[in-house]
Amino acid sequence: MYPELFRFNVPEFLRFLLPDQLVVFTYGFCIALGIITSYLYASYQAKKQLNVPKEVMTNLLVFIVIAAVLGGKVFFFLENPAYYFNHFNVFLRSFSSGFVFYGSLLFAIPTMIFFFRYQNLPVLQMFDIMAVTAAIVQAFGRMGCFFAGCCHGVPTNSIFGVTFTNPLCSADPKNVPLHPTQLYEVLMLVVIAMLLSFYKKRKKFHGELFLIYLVLYAVGRSIIEIYRGDDARGFLFGGTLSHSQFIAIIVFIAALFVYINLYRKEKKKRFDITINQEKQNEP
């Protein structure tokens, strides 16, 4: 599609510091939009629900961005460690794309737990806010993938096929209709965000929204992976599962396990409250 949003010439008085031209990549621009949008949403909800100061959310943003970048690049490296170990310059240059979402997520979760506890914030309630926040920034990120041509699908003759022709994009092959798996994921994430927003007033316990997000995304991502055509993302078990499908299975099982435990605790808590109320009402 359009991996480069625009180029511009650097003023002559700055060329001793910068190259003659600077490029604004569409992928990075979409990520920036996602970060800004998700930050505004999270700040508003945290202030509204828990009276969290905006400066605290700003600090959280910084920590999450750092963790997400590190995690995304580490997992990207692990997709083909032998190649990137011998071509580390390629790995370092790939910041116009080249991130693994699950890596970002798995690094961001412990970072958020540490931050919430350090700031004496209710961890599970904050995670519920971060559920929709994650879906928002992720959707923008996948739009960036679409414009960059990375994370594309396999060739298709269906009406959904998109042909990538820009020689600078990452799609391979070009000039052939491919499943726009990036857009499939954007649609999935928009639906997840809407469902979570609708359900948040009906949730049974704190932390439920984030766990639902993890489960729904794991299922949807596993299905979308079937139509992915970028083989560089790595496979396991003789090509049976992609790296992301394998991680999705682990995340699904872990989230389901935590969900069941938190649900049981909440159910027992409500039962104990009911029993105590009945005892107090006895003559």
C-alpha cells in the first residue's frame, strides 16, 4: 500500500545533524495515533472511575511504550534468532515494522502490575480499563501493518483480496491479490472493543474485561493466522502452529484459568455477604 506517508527535505542549517531527507513511515504514524487515542481513552476512564490523576496515566504510558517496544522486538528476534543474530543491522533497521504484538503484551502486563501496585491503584480495575485501551492501540497498529504491507495474508481469488503494488512495501508476493489479514484483525479488534464497552457495566468481577479481551483475541488471532502468508513469523511442531498460535493457546488457557478462579472468589464473596445479611436480619 503506502509504507511511506511522506518525505520532506531537511533545512540546510540542520543537515549537519540530520540527513538531507526525512521519511515519515505510515506504520509509525498509525502507532503514534493509536498511542494518543488509547491514552486519551485510558486517562478519561481512569479519572472517571477511580479519580486517577492524568500525570499518573502519563507516566504509565511511558512505561508501557518502553515495555511494548522491548517485548515486540525481542519476540520479533525470536522468530528467526539465527538470521537476526548474524544480521543484527537488519534487526535494528526494522523499526518501520517488525514488532510482535504478543511480545509487547507479555512485556506490558507485568510492567502494568508493577506500576499499579507501586502507585497503590486497584490492579484488576485498572486492567479492565486497559482492556479497551489495548484493543484501540492494537487496531491502529494493524492499520499501520496494512499500509506497510507486513503481516499480510496468503494469495486469494475472493472478493476480499488486496493487491500490494508499492515496491517499498513488505508484502511478498506483490501484484497478487492477498487476504488483508491486517484489516481482518482491525475489524476483530473494533468488535472486541465495542463488546467490552457494552459489557463493562454488567461485568461480574473486576478484571473480567481484560480476561475476556485476552480470550477473544486469542481465539480470533488463531483463526486469522490460518490466512497469514508471511512465513517469516515462524512456526513450531513441523509447521503445525505459528509462533502466535502457540502463544495464543497458552494465553487462552492462562486467561481461562484466572477467569474461573476470580469468578469463584467473587461468587463465594457474594454468598458470604448474603449469609451475613440474612443473619443480621434474623429477629
